[in-house]
Amino acid sequence: MTAPSAHYSGIGSASALFFEVHLEPVPNANDETDLSEFDMADAVDVVIVASAFGMDAVRTDGHLKWAQASKQAGAAGFEVRRELFADETDAAPHNLRELGRQIAELGLWSVYSTPASLYTAQGKLDAEALRLSIEEALALGARFVKLQLGGFATDANAAVIADHMRCAELRLVVENGQLAEGGSLAQFTGLFDALAREGHADVLGMTFDIGNWAWREVMPLDAAAPLAAHVDYIHCKTTVGEGARRFPAAPAADDAQFAAVLDKLPRHVPRGIEFPFDASRTDADAAHYVAWLAAA
């Protein structure tokens, strides 16, 4: 996800209002989520994105604390966000290896998310950004490495991507962002057409961010139809507000459009929580939404 506006940190006032008036009650912070209210027979892996705990909190406390909270909430995975490292040294190989070891010891698998773009503003493959992102993700031991699409235009340069991925035991995914560059439906359909045309249709997949389409004024269901076959990971959120005052928010339990989008996307791919938890009941929120999304 492209970073929200600078004035947004954790839960903004609009998101707080959304929690107050739109969401079903969740258990009190001292209670445990009752899994019997959810049908877990066909449960899906749920990942908690670090930013769900608040960007300032992650920068202050580090990723490990929130990976531990994710484990406690019942998540299967945890998404590490490069832009939330407190210091550039956090991305050094030895520090990534240590963080990855600690996450794995919790029994979680990881996603490595970087704000780097796969293509430059001029539409060229940024091979150096790809190389560095893969190296860092491998040091972490991540299952996925996630980049922004950037300025893709017509040529995917798929053979070069395939060369970079040949010995990398992880999956490369690109995410639809909030900006016009890297967030348009036409870019993504064009990308996958180009990859197929160049003989490497499956060299990468997509992180389908349901909420980010709102910034581009695209209905998520309209995007899901042509892109579903390429989706390997889903970022789950809706939005509240408009324009510069649009913020990520949790889907309401009765949000029929959100449910329809999930139904259109592959059932077996992991779902990431990328909306902010209520800071007054973080543990309860996390456990509730992990169980709900796993069963949805």
C-alpha cells in the first residue's frame, strides 16, 4: 500500500468515527474471541500487516512486538513493512535474518513489503530495486516480497524478472497503489497481458488491495473480474471519507460489496488485515478480525 497522507497515524478521526458508528461490537479487551461464532471449516490464512497496529507504534516498538501480538491474535502470517523501520540499519541483512528467525520461532510466516516500485516513472523495469527487494526478503525468510507497480507502460521485461526470480524461493507480487501511477486497472491488465506475451505469464502475481481502488475511483468488483486469476494475496480494507480525507477502515460485517469482492477472488490465497485496529482494544480487535476474515 502506498503510504497514507502525512497527517494520518494509527486511527485518524474519520476512522475513529467509522469504528463508533459502523462496526459490530467486538469482545472487550479482557475477553477472548469466541471462535464458535465463525465457520472455520474452510478457514483461510490471515496475515496482519504491521501498520494495522499504528505506524508510530511500529516505528517506536519495532516489528517483533507486533508479530507477537499477531501470533496471539491467531494470525498465520505477519507483514513486515520496510518503510516502518526506525532506522535504515534495520534493513541490513543480519538484522533482517534475526527478525525473520524470531518471526519464524513464533510459528508465523512473513511477507516483506517495500515501497519500492518495480517500474520507473519512465516505464522501465527497475532491476536494481527488484534485486535489492529480493535480497532483503530472502534475508528475512519471507514467503512473499511485495513491491508497488510504478510506471509500467507496455513492456514488462519479463525475462529479466524471471532471471532474478529463478533461484529465489519466494513469490514476487505487485500491489495496486493509491496513486495514478501504479494504481490504474489498465496498468495491471496491461502488465499481465505483457507477461503472457513475453512468455513468462506466471513470473509474478498480484496483491489485490480492495480498499486502494477507492483512491482511483474504481469499483473493486470491477477490478476483481479481470485480475482474479493473477491474485496471490489480498489486502483487506475499505475506506471512509473522501479525497485527501480518505482513510483505511475495517469492513463492516454486513458490507455486501466487500463480501462480493472476496467471493470473486481466489479462496485459497492469504488475506492481509491492513486496516487500523482500535488502539483502546487492539488485542480484541486483532483476534476478532483474524477469525472473521479467516472464515469470511
